[in-house]
Amino acid sequence: MHGNKFATGMPGGGPLIILKDGSENAQGTTQVLSNIKACSVVADSVRTTLGPRGMDKLIILPNGDPIISNDGATVLKNLEIVHPAAKTLVDISASQDSEVGDGTTTVTLLTAEIMKNAVPFLEEGVHPQLIVKAYRKAVDCALEHVEKIAVKMPQNDEASMRDILVKCAVTSLNSKLVSAHKEFFGEMVVDAVMSLDKLLPLSMIGMKKVTGGGLTDTILVKGVAFQKTFSYAGFEMQEKIHENPKIALLNIELELKSEKENAEVRVTNVTDYQSVVDAEWNILYEKLENIVQSGAKIVLSKLPIGDVATQYFADRGIFCAGRVQAGDMARTMKACGGSIQSSTGDLRDEVLGTCGLFEEKQVGSERFNFFTGCPKAKTCTIIIRGGAQQFMDETQRSLHDAIMIVRRACKHDSIVAGGGAVEMEVSKHLNEVSRRIHGKQATLIRAFGKALEVIPMQLCHNGGLDATEFLTNLRHQHAEGNVWAGIDLDNECVSDNMKRCVWEPALVKTNALRAAGDAAALIISVDQTIKNKKSTVNGPPGGKRGR
């Protein structure tokens, strides 16, 4: 720890004190190296989760709940890292997750390795800003090269486009817990994304989890499905199947209770009291009668539907569900049309939705309401089955990654091969670039390129292969001009991963390179950390001399 530079001697007196007592102040090259070390430790925690042979992490949350995951962003988010520089890695893995959806472990490893390769230069006294400048140039060259080698997808041919999207989804699922059923889920994910409108809103894909059954019992509903809501007396008498019904979507409480809260009514005789009670009943019955008159056969409300209303609807062959969650309500509106009403006074046909078939069915131990054959079906629901809750949670995270990948592939129509092929190709390109430049910058760009080799190397380590032998082979293949040569863990060899259909959107790599380069540049350019001590309420007034 360096001395506190903020406590300096004053001419003719004691020190000039600026920082509060107890503030920690570290600076210089030692501080930069310390930050890089912290980031390396964080990267080591997710290092073994990379690729098809990656291991999973079991994290116990403060409340005792376990999480089993190999998704880099999920692991880092739940580790509760406190080191200020290492938190940057958590942020970039989260940004990769929200922007692309996959490649969170890749971006963490790349950042740590890029910084690690800068350590020898920092120790030799190279100024951090020189390193940052060279790294920024290296990132620009890398992104340019990825865009140049990326393969464009055929936009007009739907069959081949779908085939490519399935391959991208399967590649994403390859390294997940559900990799044994990657083809099954790959098709399902593409079907799910294809059922959305052009904006591809993620909220329109609902995911429900029901314990029991196997992974292959997971179903995709082209429409909306949600769990049976809390029900009152009379619910079992309602019809559970309706063909081409009209659907009323409400935000109204259909329960018997006073309209105004805390209202005071003074009555002098029983007749007056009876008229107050009758008024309450009349208000409720008027609402119910309006709904029946509208011709709606299914009534969904965000608010409770009481037992009087439930029985009333049952007698008239109408199905109702109260306390429907906002997300389910929004997806039902998107699929079936109509709009959510806050009054029953004007239930015209335009504000009512409709679907081909409504059915209440058993899924495992739960009852589910299914709306299928919807005319405007721009939404879908995946009902995930599995043995344990943690297993289904990880399946949901895996499917989320695959869905994000397919969405990005739809919007950005270029793909690259996985398995470390892109990283090796970019590394070779940066080596060539460095030969055309003189001075320290050339060595730094070469160091950046060398850092990219961490991805194929880690894939080999995680697959139990000899990393040195495979990397030498990869370098040779790329020098020969085999752009898509990468690691093939299935056959334990080096192969053309474009031919093997290990594909992912180019955006995954460009975003990872950009984020890793920016984060590395940011941490290398921080040369001082000042940690202010928390103020204590009853602490001594004023500050004493700092350390």
C-alpha cells in the first residue's frame, strides 16, 4: 500500500489533511497489476464452464437456495463479487447476456487474458495509455476482419434460413445442461421465435415450469398457456372446453364488496340498511349481466373474481379466471386480440378477443388453460418439464440463450463458425497486422492476438485434450488458409467447423471482442483506487491524520 499522497507536509506546520481518517489509497503500477490479478481470479471461477465439455457450478444463495448453472452471466451475478475492478467483468458478462444472450463465459475469459498479456509490458514500465491505444487499434482490426470473413445468410430462401437458425440454436445448446436433446430444443426454439412478429419481443415467449416428466415432455404451445388461477366455489361446474369463444379481458374486481373504502353510511331503520345491501348486489349483478350480454364465453380478469360471480358464470356456461398475471394477460391480448377493459359498460365485439379452441388440461400435477388456434397468434408458450426445480431453471436459462441467439441471427444476417475458429483466425490476422507496424504498438497488438487463443485452449482443457498439440495444429491450419478450422470435441480433432455446422451469429463474436477490449482498456487505465471509509453516526468529529 502506498503512502497517502493526499496528506502532504505544509511549510511551517503539520500535514495538510484532505481525506477522512481510515481512507485507503493505493496507486501506481502495483495497483494496475493488483486489479488485473483480481480479474484473473474471477475469470478462473467460470473458466471450466466453457464449451460442450464445460462443467457446471453449484452456487448456494444467501437464503439457502441452490443454483446449478454453466451460464457465465448467471454464475458471476450470483457470486456477489465486491472487488471494484473485478465487478467490471460482471458488468460486461451481463451486457453480453442482454445484448446477444450467449457468449458470456467467452467475453469474461477474453477480457482476463487480454489484461494478463499486458502484465509484462506494465512491469517493464510501458505507459498504460500506450497499451490502451494499441488495444483499441487491435479491437478495430479484429472487428473489421470478423465482418470480412462472416458468411451472409440467404434472406429469401425460408427453408435454408430456418436450417441455419436451427444450427445456430443447436450450437448454443451444445454447451448447456440440455445438450443431450439439443436437436429437439433447437427446433422448438426456432418455432417459438418464428411465431413472433417482426420486432421479435422476448416477452411474448412465455416459459412455464411443471415438475415431473422428462425433458422431451416439454411442449411448445402456439398461443397462450397459463396455470389455473385461484378459484372459488362453482369453478368446477364451469365448462372447460370452448370452440371459437369470445374472450373478455378485464381489469375489474367481480366480488361482493363496498365500492368505496372507508365509506360511512348512517341508517335509521332496517329498510334503509336493506337498500344499501341491495345496491351493492345490484352493482355486482349489473356488471355480470353486462358480461353475459356481450356474448363472451371466457372472462379473464387481473383482479379477483368472487364465488358469487363464479357460480353466476357457471350457470350460464361461461368460463372465468381471476388474478391472471399481467404477463399472461398481455400475451393473451396479443394472441387473441381485444383489449383490457376497466368497465363492463361497453363490451363491444371490437374489444373482445377470440381463439380457435380454449381448453383446460392437466399438465403433470397442474391444471393449465390453453388458448390455441389464435387468429393473431404472435406469441407462444413453452411448458418446461423436468425432474428437479434447479434442472428446469437451468433449462429455462439455456433456452433463453438459444432464443436470444436465434433472434439476433434473424436480425443480423451473418454467421461464423464456433469452436475457437474465429478467435484463431483473428489472432492470425492481428499477427499479420503487427508485422506492418513498427515499435511497441506491434508487440502489443501481437499480445492482444495471442490472448484470443485462450478460447480454443480452454476448450481443449475442458475436453481433456492436449492443448499445446491442438493449438499448434490450429495455427498451422489457419496459416494454410483454412479460415474455419476449429476444435472438434466430438471426434477429438481439428476440423472445418463451418462444414460441421457449428454456427453462431457473427454478432456474438463482434460484441464479445468489443466488450472485452473496452473492459481491458478501462481496467489497465485505472492507476489509483481511493476507498472512503463509511461515516459512523457517533464517530469522532473531524478527521485525524490518514495513513
